[in-house]
Amino acid sequence: MIGDLSIPVLIASVLTASAPLIIIALGETLTEKSGVINLSLDGVVLFSAMAAFVIARQTDSLLLGFLAGGCAGMFTGLIVGYFSIYLHLTQVAVGFALSLLCRDLAYFLGNPYSRVQGPTLLATKLPFYDSLPNSLQVVLTQPPTVWIALLLIFLFYCFFSFSKAGLSLRSVGENPAASFARGLNPGRIQMTAVLAGAFLVGLGGAAYSLSLKPGWGRPQGAEGIGWIALALVIFGGWHPIRVALGAMLFAFLQVSGIGLQNLFPGVPAQVFQTAPFPLMIFTLVLMHFSTGNTRKQDYSENKTQGFAGKLFLSRAPKALGKNYKQE
Amino acid sequence: MKNLSGAKLTERAAFDILLGSILVLGFTALILFITGAPVLAAFQNIWLGAFASTTKMSQVLSVWIPLILCACGLLYTFKVNLWNIGIEGQIIMGAIFAMAALRVPGIESPLLRLFLAFLTSLLGGGIWGLLAGLLKTRGGVHEIFGGLGLNFVAQGFVLWLIFGPWKRPGIASMSGTELLGRELWLSTPPGWRMATAGLIIAISVIIITWLLLEKSHLGLNLRAVGQNPRAALLYRISPENYYLQSISIAGACAGLAGFLQVTAVYHRLIPSISSGYGYLALLVVLLAGYRIMLLPFLALFFASLNVGAVQLPIVLQLDSSLSGVIQGCCVLCALFILGIRQRRRQS
Amino acid sequence: MDVEFQHISKHFGSVSALTDVSLTAHSGTIHGIIGENGAGKSTLMKILTGYQSKSSGTILIGGQDVKLDNPRQAARLGIGMLYQEPMDFPPLSVLENFSLGTPERKDQKLRLALLSLATRFGFHLDPDRCVGRLTVGERQQIELLRLIHCKTRILILDEPTTGISPAQKEVLFPALKRLAADGMTILLVSHKLEEVASLCDELTVLRHGRTTHHSAAPFYLPELLTAMFGAIPEQTDKIPKRSTGEPILVLEDVEAAGERLGLQQCNTIVTEGEVIGLAGLDGAGQSTFLRLAAGLTTPIEGTVKLFGENLPRTINASLQAQRLKTSFIPADRLEEALFAEISISDHFSLRRSGNTFWHSTKTSRRLTQEAIAQFSIKGQAEDAAGDLSGGNQQRLLLALLDPQSRLLLLENPTRGLDIRSGQWVWNYLRSELSPETTIIFSSPELDEILYYSDRILVFHDGDIVLDSAILNTSHDVIAAAMMGMQEQ
Amino acid sequence: SDEFIFGLLMVGPSNDHGWSQAHFEAGKEIEKHIPGSRMIYIDKVNPADRPGVTVPFLVDDLVSKGARLIIGNSDDMTDGIREAAMLHPDVKFIHISGDDALNPKSPENLSNLMGKMEYGQMIAGFAAAMTTTTGKIGYLGPLINDETKRLAAACFLGARYAWTSVLKKDPADLSFKVSWIGFWFNIPGVTSDPTQVAKNFFDSGADVVISGIDTTEALIVADQKKKEGAAVAAIPYDFQGSCNAAPNACLGVPYFNWVPGYTHFISKAIADSWKKEWLWLGPEWTDMNNSMTSSIGFQIGKALSGEIQAQLATFVKGLGDGSISLFSGPLNFQDKSVFLKKGEIATDMQIWNLPQLLEGMEGASQ
Ligand SMILES: Nc1ncnc2c1ncn2[C@@H]1O[C@H](COP(=O)(O)OP(=O)(O)OP(=O)(O)O)[C@@H](O)[C@H]1O
Ligand SMILES: Nc1ncnc2c1ncn2[C@@H]1O[C@H](COP(=O)(O)OP(=O)(O)OP(=O)(O)O)[C@@H](O)[C@H]1O
Ligand SMILES: [Mg+2]
Ligand SMILES: [Mg+2]
């Protein structure tokens, strides 16, 4: 029991709340694994959320809505990619400017649609719903986004660990020049990763305006999420499973904030709401000390091989954020 | 570009500016067109909203002041390649410390109390900056995320104060702490909405920054650290030291902005005391290409956009965030042109 | 398959790296390419692999004109290159490095291929080890095996022997000869004349981006030298140094992290005025030793005493070391010692920071002019350090040296320098500085150490395995020690 | 000029289906029936939406556009309005939901207007308690202050009346939980997320959620849950039309009708008979939904069953003729201390600044 939330309710709402965040964070993981930082997340999430809601409302089709969200994300990805991969501009600068631009663009374009009714993605009962015990019913009645998110975690893990394509992607993130010398095309691989990642981010955004916080408005409710996703990727040491766990932890903190309110009536509700963000960021510090000063221990020794080892080893892709100029 | 003659440079710059403005205006017009809003009317209202009357112009200045303060601070951190995104939190902390000083009982002279607030705001912002710096140098947390974390902490802190210890008698509310006594408001010229003291502070900060960065060893050392920390060590320049110095200075500047927000603009502490000026300042500095000479003008441009855009909802029922769209667009276009240029030079 | 370069030219902006280079490498032969630093060797090779694009000229493979825009196309034609500076992925495992770029998908197959090839060449590689912890030599080995595994028919080796032990050379060279005999075309780039002469069937000499000489075995070395340097460089004779015998650097059972194995249980005393050469395969501990003395790395165990003072275990160690008039020049100048985009004169003002609050451009400008003249640096005061050539960067660093330095720590001081510049550097060090100045330097070139130092420390896997005066040791003993073989 | 321009500052979006829209529509109504009057307005007047823009600045702007009377519709504009009133002594100001006018030192050109929403909330509570099957009612509260505590309490009293006096059930079985989100509407990272809170209410057994905030999240969530097959409903707040956001899940809505109040002040201003007032208007009991006379109304929603509607009517009647008065003893505070002794009836002032929630309600009191 957290405050007045029973465990099943808690688990249920954590799953629901974390799904979009997981999708977004995994998208960014993909991008960063290829060596590009897409810092525009915070704005892009809002922008795609807006696009998704508007389209879904106009066409009255959730599918088109999600598609629009994804494409909106992809479009911003195109900008980040072109600016950093082909124009060799500072990725952080581009990302940051784009982030603010997208946010305000979303507010501006979405203005006519703020706080109007639109289609929302409902939680679906599982086939064997009635046979389940009550607590499980609560936990397992979830919108499809949750199942998609969980599936994505698994897919990402396999992609990075076992697939040849995953290896090439990682190699580009580590040393683009070398992978070029090996006959790969770093530019194209990075662009693909950025677009795919941004598409996922867009989907995540759509998941907010169409499922988790249905509707559009200023504020929509997804503000700040992009920054958290970015932090999660580091927190997760660029490892899909850990990133996802991080997302769930964040969702847990946010949800329990509501429950805790009644435990500590003295503390204003607002404080509980801001708490998860710093908590998230400062786990990074702990991470840093727990994994030992990364500046000292540079490369994994044999012991860190194997699933568990990889899970707790965190190292940024060597070429992360550095633009690769082909000679 | 060292092999280019001055005339050629200015010519090229003029061309860039022209190209940039065309791109920005084009994009914005497109956006307006999409929403079916009257394009010209929108621009015209923004312009009038910023410059129609002295009251409005003074309002623009009152936005310009915190903006330029933060921008100057950011110059220091950019020199050492730090992305001081924590600047928002540093503004808030400056404001909080200033407020705390103003609440100190027993001091009679308003001037003394204000001066105390002035100093503590420097301290508050500085400490908050230093913290982000330490998180980076000691905690190995990238300054962007350390900074964001601290922003949220500051945000939570100010809310807690407003709803907790410092809540106004009777009801706590988002409208912030109780209003300061008139004697603690920085005086503004009649009919104006901008404190003269603020203007003086801002201008002197610009000058000091210029001197430090261009004429003193500090500027050069910061630059060296930014370019190659490892090498800096071989020149008896301790990178860690300069990271902390630069980010604390930046924090102090932001703190000043916070001080002015409290004593000159809101006359109380409100949850969103920073008004997003920190992030806006980051954009200004990016647009200026880290050149201090351009800062005042671009900051003025951004400020007038902010103020002018308030007309959009009043007159045209458009959302005022159009200003943000224009601002972000300016920066992206500037970057774009820069990128194209570099590309040209290589081939 | 024959490789034929026809009138190849290559410009980097204003720099022309290659002008009208033509040469033919016949299949079944090993074709050597030599030349002083910056002659254009690597560039020519990179053009052949499509890593860099040529400005003009044509390349014929097996007689027909081919398009080589990127390494992929080159690989399709069976062209593979072992790059001078390792082109691999330190964080990835040996196996992953091996598999990248091969069409092969099956992990198991690759593993077997790797192991069998390794045994064939007498290399010892653990497929699951992470490449970052291997020596440059071992990394080059992986590359080589990969290239052979990829059925390369035209093999390019750019300085392959930098990190390879004599023992491994014994294995590698015959293997190369065999590969050539099997019809492979091998292009070998190297500075080591003896090696090239012994291995190659034909030789081409590049100088300032032009072919200046071509000949087939057997080779006449003086001739080659003239082709490389214009004139055969004269040896400067040794200037005796005066050691006061006073200890200035003392390491007491120091243990430190760094390179691969760092340093273990290191005890040494360095006395004033000595010139000490540090020998060893790269990564054996020399640079850790130098950085310890410079205070750039701090020991995990034990103490480092500099001029009688213990260095603190903080970042300030290096600041204190410098206060004690210790200067360090790292091997990688742009990475560790210079600011690529800061002008030469500003480097001088940086040196002088702390003396005054405001920095005067006039003074530093004056100092710079003097230095440029005295050290004959090819560049202007306002040029960015990054645009200087390797040799000139080295000269700049020497110019920035504090002339009062009492302890000089030089990591591979002649790295990337041609013989002439190298000699210039040593002349400067030994004649311009006061004879009491202690010098500790590391070098991959045994001859350099034997010639310039009074005393030698040989490192192997983080241990000092030999510490003796130059006079009572010999080339072979040192070489053996470097391989970890104790002389009986 | 013969045209009378009045300016409206709204804290939220003018289309929020809630508090701000209620004011907006009232203004439009005034334009219709007071000839020569014209409204100019700015919405989203809150630091989160308009960083760096202060109320005095906006007032300057409205005045420069010819506004002669300014309405500020948020408790949060207290200082801003007061400051502006001092800067523009010749312009009249109405501050909604403040009580400056009670303070003799406050400027003469500043009056306060508020509606007696407790009645609306009593009816809402009544409808909720009559409908709930689980006996669990959730109250989605904004920030904690005297007004909101007052309204929550009123709502609870209405519910308890229905539960005990009409349904004759044991008061112990009625759970009335208040959860405060921290502001009148969602501000991410600052307030709790109302969507999330509403979800939790339903997930933890409540089947009716009453919204005390300006926006319609509770209703949206209820609708979602209903579509998913749960038998739940919600009661939005503030605005007569807010049920339209999701009619099928809406029991009804207690709403403000600002037309009477506005008419009162504006006509006075036009006639130059303005005087500083503190106006607290209630419903027109004979016809609660009369747009001209009744300041507080309750719009019945689709989800409210027929017979409950009937019982509701009698309840309203009872409130009207005073036969039912809910703020009457014995009543205890949450901390069991006595609020009203038996037979004692609360005065307006006692109700206006209620120190804490009542016994039987769960949730924070400050
Ligand atoms: N990326 C580059 N940009 C500018 N100039 C370059 C670049 N790469 C090489 N050069 C120049 O081209 C010339 C030839 O360089 P190259 O590396 O081929 O010499 P090299 O013979 O390989 O020297 P070394 O023996 O040191 O390897 C040099 O003047 C070098 O400065
Ligand atoms: N990246 C670069 N940008 C601009 N100019 C360069 C660059 N690299 C080299 N150069 C110029 O090319 C010329 C040769 O440079 P390079 O580094 O090849 O010298 P080098 O031939 O290697 O001589 P050294 O033996 O001293 O290294 C120099 O004049 C240098 O200024
Ligand atoms: Mg080379
Ligand atoms: Mg060179």
C-alpha cells in the first residue's frame, strides 16, 4: 500500500503510465547507439502528441492518429539528422533549438483543438479476462500501447545483442571512420537510426494524447517527459532493458506521489509532483559511483561479459555526439 | 575565414542575414497560412505590441534585462563547452535567496535590505551553478542532466516555500508569496514598467563580461579549457577549477536576473519566477554565435517578440506561442546557414 | 592481380599531398613504399581502398579502370588495407571486430575461422576479450587476420610492424611471402628500411608527394636514403652530460592504473642530469611511468617523490609537478598538448597566464615572433596550432617549454618526425638546455634510445625488467628484455 | 464614445469547458443584452501559460484598447488586480472570488463577485450519493484554500444527506475521499495529473467522481471507463455545457452563471452609480437554470436516472425553502473538534472561511 493505492492498482497504473515513456526512451536509445544525440525529444513529444490528436480527431481514426504522430516525430528526426550528419553542426545545439521550436509550434497549431473531445485508445480486456482473479484483472486490463512497449523491449534487446544489423549500428556509434573503412556507410546508418528513433518518439507522443492523457491542451501533460527520456537512456546505460526499468521506476515515483499525498498531508501536492524528476536525475550520480569512475575503468574486462555483466555495465557509445566527417 | 577581406565579410554577413530572415518569415508565414490566420496582421500586431507606446517599449526592456543577464552568464559556460541548461534553476535560486534576504527582520533601511538581497541573489545563483558544476566534475553527470535535475529541484523548492513556510496569510496560492512593501519595489520612471536600476545592472554586466572574456587571461584560459582540457593541465590551468568558476559566474548572473524579477517585475516570489528566460537566453546566445557584440541586439529582438506576441490572442485569437516558433526558427536557420557555409569552405 | 596507379594527385585544400604519382605493383610480389613523414604514402594507400577520394588520375586493377569511391567497392575488388592508426572498435570484443565487414553471419563459424587463422600465424587472441585492452600490435593482428579471412587479393599494410614483436615478425614475414607466392598483391608501407629491404621485391620512394625512385631487389640503402631525404643525414656526435648524482625522482613500490596493465611494484631513483630512455613494446608501462612523474596519473599504491616532495593524489599533482619545474611533452600533440583552434601566439599568452590579470597581445606577439624565428617553425603567429605539421607542432611545443625546466619528460619525442627533424630536436634538447636538466624519454626506436640516453629502463607488462647503464648492455639484451625473456 | 468596452482576463483557455468558458459565455451574453457593450478578452492569464506577463501589463493593454471595466476571473489575480486598480483609478475592476472589497483600505474602483457554489456542490454531492453503488465517492479537488474546502464540505454534506436521510443507509458506509491536485487545472510537473488521480479513484473502487477543478479530466476518464464496461459516472464543474464533453458519463454539472453579476456591475458602471461591493450571489430557487436571474445552476446530465432526478428536485426545493439546511449542527471538523453545536446554524462568514474539512471526509485539510 502506498498511501491509499492497493498494490494491483499501483502496478496497473505504473504499467499504463510507463508505456509511452518506454517507447520514447527506447527510440532515443536506438538513435544514441548510432552515435547521434537527439536532444529535441521534449518538444518532439508534444509536437507529435498534437499532430496525433488533431489527425485522429479529423479522420476519427486512432490508427491514422498514431501514424501521424510517428511521422511528425520522423520529420523532426529528419532535421536533426540532416543538420548533424550532413551539415556537421553541433547536435546538442540543433536538438535544443528544435526542442523549443517544436514545443511552441505544437501549442500554436494545436490551439484550436485544445480541450476538445477526440478518439481515445481504450484499455482492452484480455480474452480470458473473466477467468482471472480480480487483482490480475486490474493489472492486465491495459491499452495496447502497454503490450507494444513490452514487446519493443524484447525486440530491442535481441536486435542489439544478436543481430548483425545491430552490431553494425553499434560499430558506427563506436567508431564511424572504422566502420566506413569496413565498407559500411555510417551516414546512412546513422540517418536510419535517427529516423527510426524519432518515429518511435513520435509514437510515444501519440500514446500520450490518444491514450494516457487523452486530448490536447496547453499544458498537455507530456511536458518534461522528453528530458526524462533522455536521462533514462543514460540511466539505462544504453541498454534497452535497463532503460525500460528506469522508465517504470519513474512512472512508479510519479504515481505513488499521488498516494503519498495523504500520508504526508503537511507537504503540498506540488512537491510530490516535482520529486520524480530530480530523483531520476540523481540516480545518475549514484549510478556513476556504483559503476566506478568511468574515466578510470575504460573498457569492460572479461567478467562483464554475459547477460548480467552487460546489464550492469554502462558506457556511452564512443562517438556519441561527435559528428563524423567523411574524408 | 581569416583569408577574407573585411568588406567581403560584411557583404557575406549581410547576405546571410537577408537569407535567414527570408527563411524565417517564409516559415512563419506558412505556419500562419496553415492555421488560416491573417499573416500580415499577425506580424503587424507583434510589431505594434512591442513598439506602439513607451509603456510597451519599457515592457520590452523589462524582458530584455533578465534575458541579457542570463545570456552574458552563458557566454562564460559556453567558452568552456558547458551546456548550462541549469540556468533556469539558477534564476529561481537567485530569486529565492533575494526573497529570503528581504524577509530578514530587523533591518530598517529599504536600501540596505535591497542591497543585501542583491548580494544574496548572486550567492544563490552562484551556488546553484556550482552544484551543477560539481555534479559534472565530481559526480560525472553530464551538465545538461545535472542542470535539468537542479531546475526541477529549484522548481519544487520554490513551490514548497510558496505553499509552505512563505505562504500568504490565509490561503496559499499559485499567485505566490505576499506582495512586498512598496518601499522594496525598485523604482520605475513614471509611466514606465521597467526599473532603472535593472537597466544599469544589465549594462554594467555586459561591459564587465566583455572585459573579462576579451581582455583578461580568464577569457583565454576558459577558451583553452573548452577546447582541450587535457592540454590545459600542461599550461598550469586546472580544467575542473575553470569549469566550476565559469558555471558559478553564470549562476550569479542568472541569480541577478532572479533578483530583478522579484524586486522589479513581480514584487513577490511566484512559482514561475524564471519565466523561461534561461532557455530563451540559450537560444539568444546560440543565435549570436557566442559573440557578445551581437547579444544586446538579439536579446532585444527576442524580448520584443515575447512582448509583442501577447497581442495575438487579444486581437487575433491566436496563441502567443508564435513568438517561440519564430525564435526557435531563427536559431535553426542561423545554424543551417552556418552549416552550408562550412560545407562550401571544405569543398 | 596487378595494381596500377596512373598520374594520381591529391589535394587537401591548399596542401597537395600527392602530385602525379604513377606506379605499378605486380601480383605475386610484395611492393614496398617508403618515404619520410608526410610524403604521401598513407594517402596514396587510402585512395586505393577508396577511403579517401583522389583529386585526379586513374587506377587500373588487373588492367581495367575501376571506380573506387568507398571501401565497400574496393572490398568487392578484393582490396583490403591494414591502416597505420588502428581502424577498429575498442569497446567491442575481438570476435565482433573480426566479424564486422565480413559477409559471414554465423558466430560459431567466425569464431572457428578466427582461432584457426590465429594459430596459423602464431597470434594469441581471446575472441571474447574487449579490444580496448589489447596492444596496438594485437589489434593490428586482428585486422590482418580479418583481411586474410575476407579473401583479400590486394593487401595493403601501412606500418604493420609498429607493435609487432621480433618473434612475431619471424612468423609474419614468411607468411606474407607465402601469401604473395600464392598470387596475392601486397603493398607494404614502412619507415624501417631494413625490414622493407629484406621483405620486398620492388620499392617505390615517395618524397613530398612525388615518386622519386623505383627499384627492384636487391636494394642499395644509401641510394634509398638519398631518394627519401635528398641527402644522407649526418649523425651528430654525442655531447657528454654531467650527472650530479642527486636524486630528483623517486618511485617507491608504486602501483598505478593505465595503458593495459598499468604499473606494478615499481621502484626507481632518477638522479639529476641523467638522460634516461624508456624501452618496451607500446603499452608496456612507459607512458604510465612518464605520466606518474608528471603527476597526470596518481598511484594506487606507493608514493612518487619529486625533488624531495611527495606528489598529492589529486589532479593538483600535475600542477605541483610543474611548479617544481617538471615539463611533460606527450606523444599525441594535438590530443594532449596543443589547442587545435587557438593561434600560436595565444599559446604563448596561455603559458604566461597567472603572471598578470589582463593579457597583452603585444608581448605574446613579440615572444611568438622570436620563437618562430629561433625554432624555425613553419607558420605565422596567428595560425591555428592545428594547421601546423606534425614536425612543426613538435617545434612549437619545444618553444613553449619552460627553459628553466629541471626535469623533462618526453613521450616518444620524435614521433611522426623524419630523421632530420628528429635530429634537430635532439640537438636542441642536448645543447640548448643546461646540462643539469634531467631528461626521461620513451621511444619505440631502440636505436634512438641506445644513441641518446645514458641509462635505460625496459618495461614489460607493467614491470621494469631491466635497469642498466647504456654502456653495459646491448641491443640484443634489451630486445630480449622487451619480449619478457630474462637474459640467462 | 457611446460604446462601453469591458475587458475580461481569464485564467484558463476560453474553451476549457469549465470555469473560464463560463465567464467567456457570460461576457458574450452581456454583449447581446446590454446595448453598446463590447467585450475584449485575454485567456490563459497564468504564469505557466504566459511566462513573464503580469496582470498589470495586460490591464495596461486592455485599457489602451479602450476598456473601462476589467474583470479578473481568478483568485490568483488578487495582487495583480489590486495593483492595476491603483494604477488606473478611473477604470472599474471586478475581481472574481476575492474579498478585497471587504477591506476598507482597498481601492474604491475594485469590487468582488462570487457565486454561492456550495449549493451547487450540495446538489452535486446529492446526485453522486444517490447514484453510487459502492458507496465510494471521489472528490477531485484543486488547491487547498478556504473556498475549495468550503465547496468540498458542501458537496460532502449533500452526499451525506442523500445517504442517510433519503437512502437511510449507515453514514459509516459512505466513503468521501478528497484528493487535491494542487491547482485549478493540470500544470505538468507542478500539479498532480488529474487524469491519473481520477483513474486511481475509479481503480480503487469509487464509482462516482466529482470534479472541483476547472477542466473535465474526471468526466473524460469516467467516459473511458464506461466505454470499457465499468458502471461509473462523473460530475464536472463550473460550466453549464461541460457535460457535452462526454454526455453519457455525466450525472450533471453545478455551474456558475455570471450574467446576473456582470449585468449588475456593468450597468452600474455605465450609469456612473458604481460603488465598491462584495457580492456573493446564490441560485434562483424557483428556476435554478434561469440564465438571467440565477447565478448558480445545476444542469441535469444524461447519466442521472429518472427517479433520482425527481428526488433531486425535491431536495432542491427543500434547500430553497430552507426546510433543508445542511450547514447546521451537530457538525465536527476532521480533527473531531466541534464546528457547530446541535441546532446551531453556520453564518455566511463561518462558511466563507471554513478552517478545515469536516468529520467523515478523507483527505488533506491544509
Ligand atoms: N586529412 C588531412 N587533411 C589535411 N592534410 C592531410 C590530411 N591527411 C594527410 N594530409 C597531408 O597529406 C600529406 C601526406 O600525408 P600522409 O599521411 O600520406 O603521409 P605519410 O607518408 O603517410 O606520412 P607518415 O609516414 O607519417 O605516415 C601530409 O602533408 C599530410 O599533412
Ligand atoms: N588538417 C590540416 N589543415 C590544414 N593544413 C594542414 C592540415 N594538416 C596538415 N596541413 C598542412 O599541410 C602541410 C603538411 O602537413 P603535415 O602534417 O603533412 O606535415 P608532414 O609532412 O607530416 O611534416 P611532419 O613530418 O612535420 O609531420 C603543413 O604545411 C600543414 O600546415
Ligand atoms: Mg602514413
Ligand atoms: Mg606528419
